[in-house]
Amino acid sequence: MSASQLPLGIKLRDDARFGNFHGDRNADAASRLKAVCSQPRGIPVVVICGDSDTGKSHLLQAACHDAEHRGTLAVCISIAELEPFGPEALAGLDGADVICLDDLDRIAGQPAWEEAVFHLYNRVQDRGGLLIVSLSEVPTAAPFKLPDLVSRLSHGLLIQLGIYRDGDRLRILMARAEQRGLVIGDDVATFIMRRAPRRLGDLLAILDTLDENSLQAQRRLTIPFVKTVMGW
């Protein structure tokens, strides 16, 4: 089954753009990716590496938003979304100008998948497109078995993301709250940061919960209200 026969592609989050990729830690990485997207200059593949909580998916979607803004065709797909359909689901993706594959690690060590990605890379290069993939590790450290695929990925542009520091996590929390029109005082933000898990995704999930409860109760966010909602 070809990609054209499947309802593939992650629905892009409206807030997953270069302009709201907050936090100083990975700001340079975002700037490098944006520059490549605007002028690829013959770069066939960009490999974004980092832990699960560093914003890889955000940047892939931002790259697609950027491509669409420039009037080019882009698709962003998670490997998890493709897996049920098998490696042949990659056929036809090279019809897009920008192809983003999230969590490529998932197919490492699977010969048929690795070969399919390798051939997709070649087709994208032949068409002058741009392939962007995310990995948790650099290509040479990932458990790929196909040497040619490792070679191709290793010769692309490597962008590494670092784990967010507390200051970055706080800025991201405040920026996301502002986007939602949610007012969070410094005291409330500090209280949330002290109690929340360290993963950025968990922190933003807490913000979602507080936003929903604040709207339902018509209450502003205070420390007592946060304690009640979160059971802290």
C-alpha cells in the first residue's frame, strides 16, 4: 500500500512553529534548522538528535509549517503511525518537497524498514527534496544494521538538542500560558515548577489540566487553586 492510499501525516499543531520554540538551550538548533529549510543548498537530509523531551517533534512540525508558508508541499509522519502498514508505506512520500519522519529509531535493526528508508533517501535526493528525521542518538550510535543507511544519515546535517534547564522550562511554561490567555503569577509558576515532574511534556500537561479547570470554575490560577486541582 502506497503513501498516497493512506491518510498519513500528523495534523500539525498550530503552536508548533519556529516562532514559539521557546527556551535558550536549543534556540541555536532551531535557527539552524529554519535556515536550512529556507535554503537547503543541496543538503539531502537533516538529522535531529535528542532525548524524548527536547522538542524534536516540535521542530519537525515547525519545518512543515515553514514549508507550507513558502508554498511547498510538506508531510510530517511518525514512524509509529506507519508501522502497522509496513515499509511499503514509505513509497510515494518523496512526492513532497519536505518529508519529516519522527522517531526513526523505531525501525532500527529491521532490515526491510531500513532498506525502505535508504531508498526513500535516494529518491528524495534525486528530486532535490529535503528529508528531516529525528533520532534519540546520533546515527552511528543508533542500532541500525544497514551500513549504507548509517553512512547517508551520518553525512547529513546533524542538529543535536540538549535537555532543558529549569530556566528554560519556566520560560516555556510562561510562554505557553500566555498563548492560551492564561495568567500565571511568578509565585504560582514557581510553585508549579517545584511540584511538577522534570519532563517538559509532563509540565505542559499540567498546564493543560489547570487551564481546563480554570475555565470550568471561572477561577484564576492561585496556589490554593493549583493545590486543589492537582491534589498537591
